[in-house]
Amino acid sequence: MGLTLIEGGHVATVDTAGTEHATGYVAIEGARIVVVGAGTAPEKLRERATTRYDASGCLVTPGLINTHHHLYQWLTRGWAQDSILFDWLVALYPTWARIDERSTADGAAGAMAVLARSGCTTVGDHHYIFPRGTGDIVGAIAHEAGELGLRLHATRGSMDLGESDGGLPPDFAVETTAAALQASADAVAAHHDPSPDAMVQVAIAPCSPFSVTADLLRESAVLARDLSVRLHTHGAETVEEEAYCRKRFGATPTEYLEGLGWLGDDVWMAHCVHLDDAAIARFAATGTGVAHCPSSNARLAAGIAPVRAMVNAGVPVGLGVDGAASNEHGRLGGEIRQAALASRLRDGATAMSVRDALRLGTMGGARVLGRADHLGSLEAGKLADVVVWEVSGVEHTGIADPVAALGLGSLPPVKLSLVQGQPVVADGALTRGDERAIARRVARAARELAEG
């Protein structure tokens, strides 16, 4: 088992102390980091190294962790461009209800290729539409992640509240409660790896309060805890969702979900744009996590999430791209900048520093996904998910602070991205995927889906 050495770059470890080395090195053996240090690597390490990467002129960070996505939506980008969430969903549900294992795999390949090239090493996906007889969709997504070498947190989502019963989705797009629960258990049995260095983990993820019955939410929470897996859903995303919950349930989204067993340190929710102080306090007290998706929130005019208040209260907060049909650029690295800027718009110039935003995209995401002991920072003993960003080119040279080059400048090229110590991106290109072939797959699948 050879030793890999990354040296000469500005190393931002994102450890608890926020340690940085203006010039430093990261040594990796197998799948784990063995040493992180300042200056030049000791000669004994350099002699042992079988692979060495020169990170001069680069920023070295932990791999970015995407806590919320809908990979299949890569096939429907650019639709319903000027709609709020509910109208956007209504416009897209009929098309999404035609997806199958093959089209989902094609969309997932395209979305994850772009994620990888933007510094993402762990992909969180929320898939919740499963037309009858369309194959093993979760397995197809896991296969594509494996082909690219990315770490995957898949979820087996579901919807069982159709339009005729007061939900938002059309009846043809939903499952029965029993079928959704059985399929969720089957997906965990087939694909979940509970080990610390797992490349694929599976969570259970009913979609949202306006597309899922109380029975499915309640029973999913019981099932997930019986199986020792995590829970995920959308929550408090829009004012329309708030109005829906108050009218139908006589409660805010947070109050409603808490009553069904949906707050806890094994739960994370997407968006949480409209959390009041009481809801933030409940999230903090229970350890419930949040996937903050600033670009998607802006695209759908959902609002600006109170991230500063959440972080100050101790809520675990990570970053998410969200569905590529509501965030067409699909790059996780860009969400660091978006998070910083959106928080400043809401709460002032000091609300979110670039280092705070980088922490959301790394250690924050690791906390949200329950992987903080093994991911999210550059420290000895942690998994070797590492990104080297080129910040010496014309777009970034002269920016005084390399972390600001990432967090305020244009997204730097990824010179190197490692997952489990293995390269998945080198010099801005995938090492384990044919980008042109993936593009052809996406083009064909998007065309076929649009044509029906």
C-alpha cells in the first residue's frame, strides 16, 4: 500500500480549530489521511511516497459534501423558468412520472460528472418518483456513482398523497403507503453499507408534507430507526408550504413533522427557508440537520434561509445543489459563494465569512449526513477525500486569500480530486468517465423524456 503525498499548497483543514497552513502537505495511505502538516513534508515521508502531487499555487481542502440533490432532474433543466415551487412542480410532475431506470442512470451520470468537476466527493441524492415497473432506480444511481468513483448517500424517497386526496402530485405519480414502505426497506437491504468507509449509504426519505400522508411519514420514521438508517425530507421551503400545513394540519411544517417523529439527530431536512426562532431552537435541541440550497432557493423565489441563526444555535447545516431543474449549473463548489452572499443579503456583511461557507460545504455536510467522524476535514485518520483547487490562473491570481478565491471568486478549476485516496478528477477532467459519452447519454435521454 503506497503513500500519496500532496505538497506545496495552501491547506485549509477545516478542523475544529480552523487550522490552515500557508504552505503545507497532506499524506495519504490507502483510503485514509495519515499526516497533515505545515511547510515541506519530512524527508522520510517524501522517500516513502509512491505518488506525489505538486499543489503549488493551489488551495487544498476537504472534498465537498452535497447534502441534497435530485439527480434525475438533470434531464429537465430549463423548464418552468419563472415559476415558484408549487407551479414548477405541477409543470414537471407529468414528465418526471415517465422516468425509468435507464433515464435516471443517464441523468445521474451527467449530474454527478458536473458535481465531481466542481469539487464534490460525496453526493446526497433524494429520489422520490418511482413509476411502476421501471427497475431498480436506486441501484442504477449507485452504479453510476461507482463508475465515477464518488461517494453516494442515496435516499429511497416516496410520495403517497395524490391530488385527489389533497396533495400536490397528480395521482398517477404516487405510490401506495404500503408499497413505499416495502420498497424503502428493500432499497436499504440491497444497497446500504453501514461501515465507516462506506461508498454507498441509503436513507429513507418521504418527499414533503404536501406529497406524503401522515401515515407514511410516521411509519417511515419507525422503519428507518428499526433499520438504523437516516431520515430525510423537504421542510419549510416556501410560504405556500407554510400556508398548506397551517390550513390542513393546523401547524407549521416543523410542528407537524415533529409530531410524527421527524426531529432528531438522525434526520436532515432540505431548505428550511422559513424557520422561525422556535423552530430553530427545536432543530438545535434535537440535532436535526439542514441542507441549505441557496441557488435553488433563489431560482424558485423561496427566500433566504436563516443560516446564521441556525449555525449560531448549533444546528448542523450543510450545502446542497438541489434538483438540477431548479439549479441548472449543478455545481456544488459554486454554492459556497452563494451561501456567503445570500447570508450577507439577509443578515449583513459579517453574517457569513468565506471560511464559514467552506465549513458548511465540508464539515457541515459531514455532520448532516452522520459522517463527521470520517469525512469533512483534513485530519489524520479521516477518509482521504481531498480537493486541490488551482488558484494561480488569470481569474484568481492576485486575490490575497486563497480561501476567498474559492468563496468569493469564480469557481476555480479542480486540479485534483481524490475519493478514498483515488483520483476522480485530474486537471479538470474526470479520470473514470468519458465526458463526451455521458453528454450523449444525457442529450438522448432528455430528448426522449421531453417527447414522451
